[in-house]
Amino acid sequence: KQEVTQIPAALSVPEGENLVLNCSFTDSAIYNLQWFRQDPGKGLTSLLLIQSSQREQTSGRLNASLDKSSGRSTLYIAASQPGDSATYLCPNTGTASKLTFGTGTRLQVTL
Amino acid sequence: NAGVTQTPKFQVLKTGQSMTLQCAQDMNHEYMSWYRQDPGMGLRLIHYSVGAGITDQGEVPNGYNVSRSTTEDFPLRLLSAAPSQTSVYFCASSDRYDEQFFGPGTRLTVL
């Protein structure tokens, strides 16, 4: 059974810091990898999608990488801002596009 | 495009009542799924569908029923609500192994 572990579970950093969020999977059979953010009481917002043939994706200050062989993905956030405060999720996409979620990394960026 | 829509946004039920959570998408996606999110736990898959007329169970299907008569709609039925079904419910859609889109969620309380 696929399990997703996200480290750290919570993180508080001052504004302007660069940071890395980590995601690991027990089963390296990953079809694609999509990073989401979730604001309190809100739905999931897609940030980046790494397709099966890709190793990384970039969007603005965000860069996500995927290493299928080790079953790991990282999300790099450059020059963090208070607006980046949210919970970040990296579910694994398995067969039939089913997602397996971890419990996320709760990020707080302080002024 | 409206994307993925869910109704209602909030609902309070009494134990034993039944209701249907509505989910619709206007992107002609084949794949649709329902997740529930509980405090301290990752989102968990309830039911999913890979096309009209085809549904299957996810990780936590007990107490829920689904059908998919059209590509656009994927309603989730609670047969006899229980307090353990108090949760936030999210619907998602995608093409096969492509970007997933989530609805805004339905917050359900069962008294």
C-alpha cells in the first residue's frame, strides 16, 4: 500500500528565507507528482505537476523535483513571503489517477 | 470554465438522515473521485470513477454510494448519516494521469 510521508510536519520561517519541503513514498511506482497548497478552511490549489517523463518543474519562485528511483520529491520555495503560509501536499498519483495523500507540511512565514 | 463545482458548501444532518453531495465538472474529464479530509489525517479516497457508468471503491467506501450516469456529474450519497461521517468532502477530476482539479469542498456535520 502506498504511503506518503512529508517532512517536516510544520515549519516556521522568517520572510525572505529559502526553504525545502520533502515528500517520500513507500512505492516508487509513481505516474506523476502534483504539489498542492491548502489554505485553512479552503480547497486544494494546484502548484506544480511533474509528469512521469519529467524530473522537475518550475513556476515562479517554486521548483519541484521528482526522483522516482528513490521515491522522493522536493518542493523548493525561494524568497518566502507571508502569502506562502499554507499547508503543502504532495499526493502520489497511482493507478486510475487515484491520489494517496500524506498529512502535509504546515508552513508559516513570519514578517 | 467553472472547473469543479460542489454543492452544498455546508450541511448539517441528524444521525440516520440521508443526503447527496453534488459534484460537477465542465472539463470533459474521464476520471472523477471523492475524498474526505479529517483533522490530523491526510485526504482519503472514498470512491472513484474512470468514466460514465464505471465506479469503484477507494480506501473508505463504507456508508457511501456513488453512480456516474454522465461524464459531468459524480454525486456522493450518504445512505444513513453517522457522526463518524462528519468531515470535509472534496471532489476531484482529471484526464488520465494528468493534472487533478479539486472542488471547493463540502463541510458536513452529523449530529
